[in-house]
Amino acid sequence: MKNLETTFMGIRLDNPVILGASNISSNLDQLKRAEEKGVGAVVYKTLFEEQVQLENLQLDERLSQYEHIHAEITKTYPDIDFSDIDYHLTRLRKAKESLSVPLFASLNAINRESWISYAKMIEETGVDGIEINLYQTPVDFDRSGESVESEQIAIVNEIKHAVSIPVGVKLSSDYTNILHFAKRLDDTKADALVLFNAFFQPDIDIRGEKHKKTFNLSQKGDYKKTLRYTGMLYGNINADICSSRGIFTGEDVVKLILSGATTVQVVSSVYKHGMERIAEIKKSVAEWMQQKGYNSLGEFRGKLANCKLDKNENALVYKRAQYVDLMLTSDTIFGNFQ
């Protein structure tokens, strides 16, 4: 077997395949199965601030039912379990104690105070690092993109100073200039950038004329935007690059490592094909390395990143020239499908 070892946020991983945050990654039995199949690391299910706020509101409602009962005659109390954050932290700690592979927490908050306090509590569970999920849905017509980005940069900077464990940042692909924002995050000493998050989007049931919930899994090939920005960021930032979204095969992983990724995250492929897919991906990467004569990932990581390409037409592969070339040859391409 070829050496698939890598490092992520300063932590050694047996291989670059990370199980990303999802409902699967909060099930300890599933995590143990992922470990058996050789996963490199796990990102535990995201803790959302809205989840905690909703739980607190429900708790207040249940307590208020008893506020007018005289204390001396009260014999029954509302059946109140641990708060969601206590429950989440307890399970996070148990997962860390049960797994031999590195375990990272995932956090998505709204308020500055929440980001900091939750990050500190997460650190106390003993996890290997924290993945900060930055996402801003535009809802304010008067707020500029620059103000949103500056606020998020400040939050990452504060978290970095508040905890001693590594901090990675998972980004959406909706920033006006992802490269500029990524460079600013790198300046805060973020340990890794994860490209990109796939948040749920709203949908409408036209028969019932109402909104409906949708569970949109990534499709094979959705990694291509990730590949583009991985290839452009590699060599220009110090943070590790973890590529995500639409990664289903070992071939996908090889492409992203060639573009400069240190690790990859898989979620949808596991939902669709089970934990066995992790072992299949690893086997496929090792076989490709055998064919090419590579002994380690470092020997080909970033080989096809933008900064490594020669000053010729290939150096424009990540830029607009490739799009223009595709449009100019569209007739030829169309003919190949007939």
C-alpha cells in the first residue's frame, strides 16, 4: 500500500479522506464504522446557535407552566433533559474518547459572544480542532459585502486568540472575491480553509403553494469550482486547503490533490454509497499512485496548481481564458455528442 499520510491543521492523518459534518457524523456507531473503513479524520455534526436558542425558548416555556404553583406543594416538575449544548458537548466528548482517528468539531453561530463562548466550551471536550462555518445569507439591503467580511474576519481572529487548538474555516462559494477573502483569513493565522460548504436552499411546493424542505445532496462533478479555487490558492496562502463538495471517487481525490488540496471531505458520497466508499476511495488513490510511480501524496500535491504551471497557455487554465477557449470550440464539442 502506498503512503497516503498527510497533515491537516498540524495534525497527522493516515490518509486525506475526512468524513465531513452531517447527521451521520453524530452517530457513534457510524463513526466507528467509518474508522473501520479507514477514514483519515472526522468532523462531528455542526453545533448551530439557532439550535441552542430554540431549545432555550422551549425550556422557558416548559418552566413557565409551573411558575404559579406554590413551591411547598410542587411535587412534579417538567421533564427537562440536558440543554442541547450540554448534550452536544457530552456526545462530542464521548466521540473523541471512543475514536482513534482525529476528531474535529464544527460550529456555526450568529453573535460574536456565542462564537467565542461555544468555541471555548468545545475546546474543553478534547477535540483536535474546530471547523468554523462562515455563512451569511443576505437579508439586509443596506449592508455591504465588505462589512460582512470584516465582521467575519474579526470573529475568526478572536476565536484564534480564545482557544489553543487549531481553527479551520469552512467557506461558502458566494463571496465576491473568494481569493481576497481567503487571503485575509490566512492573515488571521487560520490553520485551514475548507472549500466549499453546501448549505440547504429553500424550495416551493407549487401544488400546495407552500415552502418545503429539501435535502440536496451533492452530485458527482460538483467539485469543479472547488478545484479551481484550490488550484489558485495553493502556494499563495499558508493555511492547509481541504477540498469539499461532490467528491465521490478516488479519481476526484487525485484531481484535487494535484490542484493543491491537503485533504478532502466526503459526505454525499457516504450518504449514497455507505461507509464502504471511504475504503474504495483510498484503494483507488493508492492504485493510481502505483501506476504513476508516486510513493507519497507530497510528491504530486499541487503539481497542477496555478502557481506551478509554466508561463504558457496552460497557466491560464484556472482563469477566464479556459472559458473563452471552451466557448470558441463549442461547435466541435457539441459534435462529439452527436
